[in-house]
Amino acid sequence: MRFVILFTLLLAMMVVPGSAAEPKAPKAGNKAPAGEDLFSAPKVLRLKIELAAEALGSLRKDSKQYVKATLHEGGKVYADVGVRLKGSAPFEGMEKKPGLAIKFNEFVKDQEFHGRGRILLNNATQDPSYMCEAIGGEIFRSVGVPAAKVTFAVVEIGGKDLGLYVISEAANKDFLAQYFKKAKGNLYEGSSNDITDKLEKDGGDSTTDQADLKALVNALKVPDLAERWRRITPLLDVERFAAFAAAEVLMGHHDGYTMDKNGYRVYHDPASGQLVFLPHGLDQLFMKTDEPLIPDWKGMVAKAVLTTPAGQRQYLEKMAALLASGAKPEVMQREIGNLSALIRPALMERNASATKAFDDAVAKLRQNVIGRLAFIEQQLKSQAAAK
């Protein structure tokens, strides 16, 4: 009965017509976002990157090593910028449309781009709508989960027009400082592995034993559900994890943690002592409409946390909150329309086929969003009625 009442109240929450949904305030942050002019509202920048023949040769030999480049944004010139290739499968080399990491302070101390030391240029080869990262990030942030903000750019490298890219915040101290009182904690990156494995460390202290992750793993293995929950809660931000899982399932993020043990980051917040899961790789969302509300959890944390009574209750409450606010159908359709009006003219400059592919992708995204939200709402109602 308690969940039915909560669900009814949440669905009654309305967004004022014509206004944007206000994302939930970040938890415990203490720093105004750097580069707010870059990410405050989506726009399409024009970027030109110049790479010497020697730098191009170095990237072909070692794509992950930064080389020097010159970047032009209008009349502004950034010299000795660090550029490297990024991404895994499908990996695009310099001959095609590579994903790029741009580090402005790699060779020039304190050099920044709109207040940021590092940005990512994502090639969106798996997202012909170019919108998934923008929409996905908004949904995560609407329930208090830190997620990268994005904007867009038409990119030219060596005189070759590579088309539209998605500019994303990098997961570094600039990003973390927006959401946490302390931004120097351990930051881990997961890719096709779980927290029981050795994760790549992107920031934090010099230790390599991953003691913070191991402590959580030990708590997750406790067989008694009540005792497991008692031991987990000091180590994991369970409220944020429930919200993280709800957003992944709502959007069908099968390249993420809860349903694939892939594409995620974990931050050990020094202020709370808790681990916080962060999304990554949000370029394939809303692919299906009828996936279950409670899927086959793949990630160890999802299995151990969301199968406890308290964990499942929090998960269902966060899912209801999503449907009532950041993922309301009218809010999402309006956002798709706004992004389409921004992106389409940039694609029309290139060729008709790129525009046609975009239009088809947007139409499919609109349809899948409507179907997915309706399906989850019905599953939530059935879940509440069964209690």
C-alpha cells in the first residue's frame, strides 16, 4: 500500500507546459561548473584541428598517446593541444571518423578551452540521432546521478570535414567537483568487467590494491539479506545506485553496468566514504520498448543490492520518480524536438543522405521513447498492484 500511494503521488507531479524539466540538484557539490558557457545549453561549434605529418604517424603507431596539435575555434587558436584517439569496438582510425580526446593542458600548463582542461569528441557512429548522450545524461542527472553534459561540433581535421561530433565532459576533477565536496578520490573505469576485477584507475591516490572496491565486494557476499544491507550502506551510496540502475533499465542501456558489466565508472567519495556509480558510453539507448522492469541483473552490485527488500524498494521508487519528472513523455519529446532543430541544419550542410539517416533515427527514437515509457509505467502499476 505504501508503494501504491508513493507511486500515485509521484505520477501526479506535473511539469509546467513549455518549461524544461529541472534536474535534481547535484548532491554535496561545492564548485560552480567550469566551462558553463560551453555546456549550459547545446550548440554547434566549428572546430578545425591541424596535425603535422609526424603527429599523424605517431597516432597510427600508438593511438592512445597524446600528440601535439593546433585547434581553431573561429578566430581563437589553441597551440600545442594534446590529441589522441579514443574508443574501443567499433574503433575508427584516422582514415575514417575517429573519436578523440583533447587535452588542452597536456603540453601547455593551465591552458583551457572554455574553462575546461580536457574534452571528448565522440563520433556517434552508433547513434545516428546524435541525441542519446544528451538525453541520457539529462535523465541520470534528474535523479541525482552525476553524468556528463554534452554539446556538439562540426569537426575538420587536416582540411577534411569529418562531420558532426558530440562534445562531452571528461570524467576528471572539473567534472567531479560539480557533484562532490572533494574531487580527489579514487576514480575507476569499468569496461567488460566487474568490480571484482582489476579496474583501470583514472584518478585518486597512488595505491593499486583497490581496497575500497574489495571492501564492498566482501559486503556484497554476505548471504543474510539484512546483514548484507547493513554492511553495504556505509560503503555504497545505495540511493544513488538505485537511481543509477533505474535510469539504465528505463533507457535500456545494455552497454552499461547493471545489465552488461560494461561502460561505467566508480568514484570513491572521500567526504562520505561511499562508492558512487557513474554512467559512461550512452550512445545506444531506447533500442527496445518491452524489456522487463526487473531484468536479469549482470553486475555483482546490482545482483546483491537490488535483490534485497530495501534495495528493490528504492529501485522501484526511483523508477517511479523518473516517470514523474525527467522522463515524462512530453518532456522527452520536447527535448528531442529541440535537439533535432539544432542538429539537423548542421547535417544538411553536408549531404542529403546524412540528413535522411538522421530524420529516420529521430523518428525511431521518438517512437521507442513513447513505447518504452508506456511499457515501464504499466509494469510499475502491475508491480504495485501485486503488493
